[in-house]
Amino acid sequence: SFYSLLDYVNPSLRNTYGNVSQTEFLVPHGSVVVSIELKGDLLEVSCPLVDISAATRIPLLRRVAELNFYPLSLAQIKLASGPDGKRDQLSFQYSSTLNTCEPFKTYYVLKEICQTADRYDDEFREKFKAKSLVEPKVKYFSQEETDKAWSQANEIIQETFQFISYFDSQRWFGSSLDFMVIALKRIDFCTQIQGFLKNEVERVIGELSNGKININERLQTGRNFLTQIQKAGKEAFVKNLYQSEVFIPEKWLTTGQQLKNVIQPPLNQAQKLLNDKNYIGSSIESLYCMYDLFSKNNMDHAVNNILMNSLSTASGRSWQESSGVLLGGLQAINNIPVQ
């Protein structure tokens, strides 16, 4: 059953990363390596995270304690001893008997370790001066590609400031907020940022979506963050542009019916706004839905093509024209036959 789970994740995983006896697997994921061992009737999973010997330990360990409550639910981050015998290394740990390794549970254990490790090792290094325990296996992009990504990020930011300036002048603060979230999702999707910047983008999106915070405070948070990206400059930005190996994907593989269920509420709302001739509201509703789909799901090529064509066709058009094009894209997805 456990071997079948690994084959489901990646059919070549066991041959590529396992030992001869198929009892130990060292699988890279982003900037970490996940160790999986079968010891008799036990499954043990570990993942070295960071060295904290020279880090600011108190705030870092406080952050680790928070993560062990949430988002971690089965695995835990623990202090481990380094080669010198000192407890100055952080590592994910999980163990279970094989007869309780139900495939869904085990998959979620591996997913939460991969997702949390890849997300927070960058934060621990940037904010708390921790050091990597494993040399990241990453591939950086060419000069031409990074130039294009930096230029595109700046175009998105400048366009966003122009639109929210207009929305604010009309006191449409909700539209300003939605468009700011869309901007961050666009930067994430169009440039495929990684590392610390990706974590910060997700953090800010969370704050912008927090209805318990005053809307003016949230808008200011968004403005400051977008300005901060520009002021930090290209060199800081391109540090977060690279490709790495993936063990457990962060995004979910989405079936046709699941996708239709997800888009139905925003599709209905975008249609209602269009019928009311609220073209700006309809466009924002459709854009929010589309970029949210890209940020959370691995979708069929046919769906991706529909979305990309709709976004490309709507670009540069009036709100009235764009709202119809974007809504048409969502309707096309909704009309795809489900096998």
C-alpha cells in the first residue's frame, strides 16, 4: 500500500530516490530533502530544516511553536542534535506503524511537511538568520527571462496603482481591495516567484482578505507592499525566481466537475453584475476567479487555454468589452463536457 502511494505521487520515484532494498528514500522538494525510512513495521519521515546555532533563537522558536499548532497537524518540527551534539538543528519528524499508514493520511503528512518546509525555511533564513542544512537544488533563469519577469511585475504594479487611484476617487474601496489581491495573484502567476517573496505575497493576500481588519488599513498594507517590491529593486526580486524539484505538489489536481462547482458562484455573480451594467464589478469578479484558479489548482490544458485566451483577448479593452470576454471564458469552462 505504501509503495503504491509513492508510485501514485511519481511512478519513477522509488527507482530514482530509493535504495536497493526499497527501505529508504531521499526525495528532494524545493530547498529541502525529505527522508522516508521503513524500519520493520515502522514508517519514519524526517526533513532537516535549518541550523539555528547563529540564529535569533527566541523569536524563531516561538514561530516554530506556532507552526506546530497550525498548519501542522500530524508532523512536528523538533530540535535535533547536530554533529557537535548540540541541539541547534530544526527538523520535521513523523512516525507511524505501517498498519496505520492509511494512504490519504500519509499523503497529507508528506504534503504538510513539504509545503511547510519549503515555505518557512526561507522565512527562517531571512528573518531569523538561520542557515540551510541542505544545499538547495535549484535552477535559475536566464538574464533575458529575469529581465522580462521584473518588467512584467512593474507593469502590473503600475497598472494596479492607476486603477485603485480611480477606484479610491470614487470611494469604491472594495474594488480597490479586490484589484490589489488580483495584482498579487497576477505577479505570482506571471513571474512564478518562489522563496521568501512568495511567502510574503501569500501573507499579504491573507491580510488583505481578513475582514476583521479595517479596510483602509488593509489597503495601506497592500500599497506599502507593492511599493516595497519596487524599491527593493530587480536584484532582490530575481533572487526569488528559480525552478526546483517537487515531491508533493502544492496545488491540487482538479477534475472537471470540481472546477465547475468552484466557478459557479463567481460565474453567477459576474453574470448578474453584467446584466446590471456594472462592467467594472463583473470584470473584477471574473478576474478574481480566474487568478484564484491558477493559484490553487493544476488544471487540464483545455481549461488553461480558455483562461489564457480570455485574459489575452480582454487585455487593453474597455471595461464593457472585457467583462463580456472574461465572462465568456468562465461560461466556456462551465460548458466543457465532463466525462
